[in-house]
Amino acid sequence: MPSLWNKLAGRKPRPEPPPMPEETATGQDEPFRQPSIPVRREPEVPTTESALPNVASGPDDLLAPAQATPSRRSWRDRLSSSGFARGLSSLFVRNPVLSDELLDELEIILLSADVGVASTNELIDDLRRRMHKREFADAMALREALRTRLVGLLQPVAQPLEVGMRKPFVLLVVGVNGVGKTTTIGKLARRFQQENRGVLLAAGDTFRAAAVAQLQEWGSRLGVPVCSQGQGADSASVIFDALQMAVAHKHDILIADTAGRLHTRSGLMDELAKIKRVLGKLDAEAPHEVLMVIDGTTGQNAINQVREFINAIGVTGLAVTKLDGTAKGGVVFALAREFALPIRYVGLGERAEDMRVFDARAFVDGLLPVGS
Ligand SMILES: Nc1nc2c(ncn2[C@@H]2O[C@H](COP(=O)(O)OP(=O)(O)O)[C@@H](O)[C@H]2O)c(=O)[nH]1
Ligand SMILES: [Mg+2]
């Protein structure tokens, strides 16, 4: 279907920020994207609450006023520019009547958006069977059935993170390099702050100095303390110290960053297992959430990544980033089908407020608006 492929290929790519110069000791890591905030080098000493400058009040693009209740509309605005959403909307414009070609094209759109072969086959087979049984009066009825099936796939995994009464709640953020872990931590910190919870961050990505500096930058912008020991420090000991500090200072939530060297390297997995082990010495139930961050543009490789992390340390929730303006986004469906792990959040941009608690219906509405 050349016209469809042209449409997908003709999407406007997001400008890529330059890669971080000091990246890759291994040379095999995924490219690290420079954060859009200027990273200020700070002395790498443990940072305490009192030592932190409070700079959260200044005007800052990353800290634009939050929407108190993010509306469905904002999901739609972000998702409708994706290649996936544009592919779906043009499909029904170009195929206003029911036909096998409509379903053939839909199949390609789903596959190229990373919905995955298994989910795509199930969806297409079901819709084709029902179409041939004359269940749909017209293409709009089929479109509605597609919407219902898509929501049905995601509904079971739309389980928000419940912090509950545990204090401090320990949230360990994992995932491969460049997926958006540190950015997600900044977004989470802001979200919890807005709920009047005391947040402490732990700079557990000690692999690169820039990673520590990036988290410190988020901390200072938000006015949230960051525990760090600098590059090369033992990640487990940084996070262990941070948990001790969180207990001593009565913080509500500790969010720990981790390194993301390629998941197939056992070093990282051993490091993560050690972090889990030492946290367990202070609190047998910690970490209370192992949140794995997935780059929504990664494609089917995301499935392998999740499998590796589940095997290595166990994953209790997912956050899928970069769902704004990408051709993809379908990986959310593939993940839901493959793992049935809760999807907690989605990232819809680089700024602090560009994160949403995952909502199956709002997500599908963004991709395929009701009745239009
Ligand atoms: N468009 C977009 N970019 C994002 C999102 N989340 C993170 N990024 C960008 O992805 C790049 C890598 O993010 P970072 O948090 O440093 O990844 P980490 O290596 O996993 O910690 C940065 O340029 C971020 O600004 C998102 O939801 N949307
Ligand atoms: Mg990072």
C-alpha cells in the first residue's frame, strides 16, 4: 500500500537533540539523548535538604504550570499527531465503505505501529469474521468495534500506582539507557510534590557523571533533595544511604534512579539485584515498586527488554515514554498482551507536566477519537 506507507514515512520527525559527549564506556549502549534542561555540573558530594538551593519558583519551560486535572483533550492533542493516529484517521477517510482492503490496510497500520503480530492477528481476525457475518452496518461501525477492542486490551493493565500508607515508599526506576528514566523521575517527583508528599531522589545511576548531574538539576529545579555520591560510586550504597536518609527525615517517597547499560550485560542486572537485596535489609518490602521505563518508539525490542528485567529483578509496573509525535505507540498494546503488567504512566513530552496516569480509554480516544 504505497500511499499508506508514504503517509507513515512522511511523518515529521522530532528534532533529535545532540548525543551526550561522555556517553558510552561500553560503546554498545543505546544513544543517550541530551536533556533539554541545561545540565549544570555540581560538586559531587552528598546533598542534603538544607544544602539545596530552592530554585523551583523561577519561570522555566520544563516547569510550566500543571494542568490540575489533565483532560482527555490533552491526551488527544499529544497522541493525535502520532503517525499511528494519523494512519488510523486517514484509513477511514480513504476507505469509507466496508471491504477486505480496509482490514488489510488496518493490519499494516497496526503492525507498523508495533501493536505486535499476535495482537494484530487477533484483532483483524475478529473484525474480519464479524464483518463477513454482516455485524457492521458500515465502516464507522467497524471503527467503533475496533475502538472497543483496543480499550478492552488495555483496560486490564490500566492500574495506577497506589502509594498507600507505606512510608517511605520506595520506587526503583529501571530500564535501558535513554528511555527516559531520569526524566520520568523528574515528572514523578513533581506529581508527588503536588500531592503534598515529601520526595527524596537517589542518584543511583553512578555510571556517568552526567547522569548524576541531570538528576541533581531536576532536584534543584523542583526543590527536591537528591542523595548522590557521584560517578563511580556503588549504586546500591547510594540508594541504601538514601533510604536511611528518607527514614531519618521522614520523607514519604524515595525515588531511585539506576543505570541503564544494555540490558543484556549481566553487570547491570547484578547491580540491580544488589540494590534490591540491600534495600531489603532496611525494609523487607522495599522496593515497593520497580517501575520499568520503556521508550514507546523502541518497537518490539521493548518486549525483550521487559522480559530481561522481569527475569533479573522483577518488575511491578511500566511507564511508557515518548508517545508524543511518534509513528509508534502500538507497543503499549503489545506489552499489555505479553506481560499483563500494570502500565502506570505514559510520557507525552519532555517537560515535567508531560506525564499522565495511564488511562485506557483516554489513550484509545487519543489514537482514534470517538465518532470522527
Ligand atoms: N518526546 C519525549 N521525550 C522524552 C520523554 N521522556 C524522556 N524524553 C527525552 O528522552 C531523552 C532521554 O531521557 P533520560 O531521562 O535522560 O533517559 P534515561 O537515560 O533513561 O535516564 C531526553 O532527551 C528526554 O528529554 C517523553 O515522554 N517524550
Ligand atoms: Mg538517566
